[in-house]
Amino acid sequence: MGPARSDVSVEDLWRRYDAMEARLTAPLSRRMLELGAVGPGMRVLDLATGRGEPAIAAAHRVGPKGFVLGVDASASMLAMAHARASSEGLSNLALCAMDAAALDGIARSSFDVALARWGLMYFEAPFDALVGVGRALVPGGRLVSAVLVEPARVSYHDWPRRLLARYRPLPPIDASSPGPFFYAERDRLLRDLLRAGFRVEHVEELEVPVMEVATADELLAWVRAFGLARLVDELSEEAQRAWEADVTREAEALRTEGLLRLGAVTRIVVASIPPA
């Protein structure tokens, strides 16, 4: 297999892989809705909804008398969410491009539950977003957030990079800046929630697969597409082929029920706004 293109847009990648990721990570969305006690007639705010998770699942759960607002900075991602929501016949879901740290135009005490699935850690101002969510929630309202744990337990990120490290130095992970591991340290998010006026009610971890393929070539295409294309392309042709051979050989240890899977452990934190 030759080197994958590194100039494919994020939107094109997600059009290719969205259905797979949504199917595999559905247990995470369901668990977040369960922990938020999301039910018929409720009003739900979904931060960084992206391609519609878990906003679409929430819209199905709250029913026609409920309402879900999904916000995201990317209009192109929201277009994908809108297409999916339309195909599923949802009329109780609104999607809006806006800065989740500001939540401009959202009235105080407008929502019963807020959700943030794999979004907070990427925000430039996550604490400001938490403060804004606190204002948007009714007294007693809950925020259910999901963030990644440390890299060693996020196999889709760690596994291919450990193999690539045999052939080149890798950029260090900067957990002090916005990125997948900004909230990997358990207490960092808890501290921010408390400072923003929340009361932490529950913390748990859940492991879900995020990719599933049948062949090593498909696995190579996926790991190149999601973060490694540039780092691999900078290698010599010989080193690229050696890395690909390592991935192909060692991927068999990942195979279960005929498929190769990589996943992530996610920390789910439930916090509420104390009643007045």
C-alpha cells in the first residue's frame, strides 16, 4: 500500500468514516444520555456537536415535546449533522454555528441538560464554556461531559505511534494546550467544574472502539488519515515500508471476531448546578 494523501480535508475524512464511528461509539452517547437522565419533553444543549453526536440521539429520546440545540464552531460539520437529522425525520433539533465558550443569544436557565462528548478538551477557553453552560442550565440541571484519558489507554492514538517511534522521534504530547489530552488528568476537569459553580456528582470510565476494519491495509489508511500522514510521509520510502510492515504484522494481535479494532477509554463526568 502506497502513502496516503495528507491533503484530504477533515470534512472529506468524516464523510468517509462518519457512519462507522457513529455506530461504534453509540454506547458512549447512550451512556451519557442515561447519566443525564434525558427523557421525553426535556430541553438539551449539546456542545461541540460536530456531526451530530450525541445531539441526534438526544433528539430521539426527548421526543416531539422536547428540544435539542446542537452548537459547533464548524458549519461544514453541522451540515453533515443536519443531513443525518433530516434523514431520520427529526424536527425537534436545531443546529447552530457558534462559539461554545460564549453561547451568544442563549437565555439563562434555558436547558435541563447539557452534553459535551469529546469536545471540551479542544476548546480554546474551556473554563469560559463551563461558565456559559452553567448559566444556560436550569437550577439543578446537569452537564454530562466525556473526555479522553491518558494516551496509553487511548489505543487509536497510542498504538500506531508506538510503532512509528521505532523510525523517527515523535512530537511530544502537550497536555497544557487544547487537544485530545487536555483533560486526561482526572482532577483538571473536576477543578474547572467546581470553579465554574458546578457540583460534581459522578465519574466513571467507559471504553469504546472508534474504528473497525477487516484488513491491515484499511487500518493503515485509517491511522494515516487521522493524525499520522505527515509524520509518515516525512520518512524515507524504505522506512515507510518498514513501518507499514510492522503495522500489518502486529495488527493481528488486535483482531477479534475477524475484525481489527482500535478504541479509547473515555472519562464521563456528571456535574450539576446547585438549586438556588
